[in-house]
Amino acid sequence: MKIAFVGKGGSGKTTLSSLFIRHLAASRVPVIAVDADINQHLGAALGLDEADASALPAMGAQLPLIKDYLRGSNPRIPSAESMIKTTPPGEGSRLLRVGEDNPVYDACVRTVELDAGAVRLMATGPFTESDLGVACYHSKVGAVELCLNHLVDGREEYVVVDMTAGSDSFASGMFTRFDMTFLVAEPTRKGVAVYRQYKEYARDFGVPLKVVGNKVQGPEDLAFLRDETGDDLLVAVGHSDWVRAMEKGRPARFAQLEEANRHALETLHHTADAAYGRRDWERYTRQMVHFHLKNAESWGNAKTGVDLAAQVDPAFVLSEGAATPQPA
């Protein structure tokens, strides 16, 4: 299951995504965690110290390797240089699976040991000072989008992505790559304003969206969120001494997380799991192709010098049963 956490900056998006990841790990569910935020904080939220968090390999730096591996023997993609972030898989492409080992994971994944299980962590890499004025952050998350386009995952296999804050998540087609999107919203006018933006964008593409209220201090806060988000409000999370200790670098064992917050994480898990029954791989593939053709026309063809529409394999549908060639 592919799960996104989104929300405005400061909403607690990264904290809640890290708690959900910890919950899945404690449930012995295979998890790949992806930090796709412009501010790379997921590693620290999962307990890495500053040195280990900053030493995480940047997916963006491995883009040539990622492209070369994923294109496999696809005859529609003669070279890695002709691939862009939206290039869809086709016959002969190599696909990624959550529990396997492959050269992409070797280069980009680091295992994070938690007190209750372990997760595989990937990071886009920080937006550095050298990027200012010459690069767009969305080019960095292109490696994540390309991997999601080629990822096959099943029930009780999770890829959890901490997305960049605000409506920037909709600057690419990556927002359609998820089985469930959890929008973290504070009980404020700004918090629900971001929700309205997401709701409008997501509606046109059938993106499942649920609101997770955060920093809820009482019945008035909860009533405010219910009035503003209606049936989209799934659960609310209040103050957590466990989280406060974690943010100080002194977390207790995860089993000691407050009962109400553990229950909230269980609700997220059940909701994500229920989305499995609504999967539509044909629509997923169709939306992937839609954004690829859109990017090809707007900038991709000019950048690569080839007709990127020719990369689309009309007979291919990504699915759990899709075959992938073995590495040479």
C-alpha cells in the first residue's frame, strides 16, 4: 500500500508519518519510508542522530543508476538518458517490490532499527545552497516519482511517503500515486485552508483523502475540524508526552505511547488497509501515462530531444501480477 502524508508546514506531518511508520514496524509489517519533503526531517523523527540522518544517501544523486536499472530491456526506452521522472513502465521494464533486494535499494536504502521492528528508509536528499537559482526541488523528488511508477506492492506491504509541505505536492503527478493520502490539519483557518486546496485537486483524480486532526486540545478544536472537513475527518491526535520526549531525543519505548494516540494509529492502519479493496491498477496506469504525456509535451521532449510519447506501452498495465525481468 502506498500512503502519503501531506499538510502545511508545521502541522506535524513528519511527526505523524513517523509515528505511523513506527506503528507498522511494531506490527511486523514490511515498510519502506520515504522522505520526500524539502526539509529532510523524517530520519531524525525515526530516531537517527544528526550525523546518521545527514549521511543518508540522496536518491536524486542516484538518478542515473535508478533509470538504468528500471528501464531493463524495455525496447521503447533505448537509453537511461531518454527517461524522465514520469516515464512509465512497459514490457521489459524492471519493477520494484517492497521486500526484495535490488541495486536501487542497495544504493538508496538504509535500514533503521527501531525498538519494535525495523524499516527501510529512503530520502530524496536536501535542497542545498548550490541548488539555489539553478534547480527546482521537484527535480529532486523526480527519483521518488520514477520509483513509485515502477513499484508493485501488495496488501500489508507499505510504502509511506512524507511529502513536501503545502500544495507543492501537486506540482507533479506524484499525488496520484497513492492508495491513501492522510492530510494532517491543525484546528486553524490556515490548517483547513490547505485541506480545501488538496480536496479540490484530489477530487478530479479520484485521490482518496482523509484528514488527521493534530494538536487538538479539546472539544472546541474537534468541533471546528468537523465543521470544516466534514466526513473527511478520520481521527484527531492530541498532546503527547511521548512525542515531546522523542523530540528531545529521549523517547520511551514505543509501546508506551499514549493509548488514545495508539488507537488513532490503529485507525489509520485499518483505513489504509481497507483501501486495498478499491485499487484500480488500470486507472493508476492511465493516470501515470496522462502525466507523462503532459510532461513530455511541456518540457520533456525538448530536454531529451526524443518523442517521449513513444515510451508509452499501450498494452501494459502495472499490477501485482506484472512480470519483471531478472537483472543481468
